[in-house]
Amino acid sequence: MESSLHISTSSGQKIVAIITAGIISLMATSLAAESYRWKDKDGKTHYGAAVPAEYRDLPYDILNNAGFVIEHVEDTTVPLEVIVEKRIKKGREPLISEETRRVQADKLLVIRYSSEEEILKAQELELAQLGYDTKVIKHSYESTTTAIRSQIRQAADQQRAGQQISPETQQKIDKLYARHAQDTKRQTLITHRATQIRARYQTEIERYRFLTIESEKTDQAPVDQG
């Protein structure tokens, strides 16, 4: 059994070389501007586009195109493709952490508003602006409904008179129904938008209340006189 699984050193090196070449080919964008630095068993430092197979079990550094170390690989049991994937994933991470983002948002919140009443006023102003759009859509909806009724009444009169509904009339009716459906959808979106606005400002009020209460507690904390 052992003999059937045995791979010669030469064959192993060839396999490693093939795998490495494949990885470098697939990850060309990530590795094109990089080089490697490693030490041989005698402690001599080497540089190259890839770490030779005979030194793969020794720690090595990954350098950027400026020659600076961007990663030190100590655990050489980790496959190169895993290291590359981790570096790619790390590059996709946001530059600002969620905690930092929250701190910045809190600072902006207490700077923007001096009281909860100001937050409520800002909410009402945004809802009022949304209300203008609501009136426009409502007017369009009502006028379209009236136009549909008028067109259908005319079509019914034509049919009673033994006349066929003209393609032009049918086209007008179809367009009015399409406009009616669009206005209905816009009304739904406006309602949803208003709900989102109220929820967002409610969250800001609760957060503002928490921050101001914590600030008051800090200000009222007794000073240690030593």
C-alpha cells in the first residue's frame, strides 16, 4: 500500500511546479507586481518570482513591486492558493470598520441636532417634500381614472351603435390603463418611502437619546479628588 502511494521527489517537485504555475496564471492580477524573498538552509537570502520547491517548507516573505514586505508566511503548510485567496478577500474588506463608521455617525448625529425636537422637525420637512410628490401622483391617478371611464363610455356607445372600436381608440385605452398601473405603483412606493423615513428618524431619535444620556452621566460622574 505504501509503495502505491509513493511519489518521488522529482515527481513531487514537478507537481508543485505545475500547481504553482497554474495558481500564478489564475491569479495574475494579484501576483504580477509581487516577488518573494526566502532563505536557504545555509541562511543565504534569495529573491525571485516564486519560491523554489526545495525551499517551500521554509518561511518566506511576499514583497510588493516597491520591495516592501506585504506578508510574512511562517506556516508553510498553508497552500499558496489559500494565501492568495485570503489576500484577495482582505483587499475587498471595507477601509473603515463598522465600529469606526458607527463612531463617526454618532459624532455627526450630535453635531447635526441639538435636541430631539430638531430631529422631529427634520422628519416633518422630509415628509412634507414627499407629500408634494404624493399630490402630483394622486392628481395623475384621478385624471387617468376619469379618462379611462370616458374612453370606455365612448367605446360602449360605438358598440351599441353597431360600430367597431377603432385601433386608435383601443390604443388610447391601453395606454391609459398602463399609466393607471404606473401611478398605482408610484403610490405604493411613496407610501413605502414614507414608512422608511419615519423608521430612520425614529432610529436616530433613539440613538440621539442614548448618546445624550450617556454624555450627561459622564458629566455628572464624581471627580476623584485623590
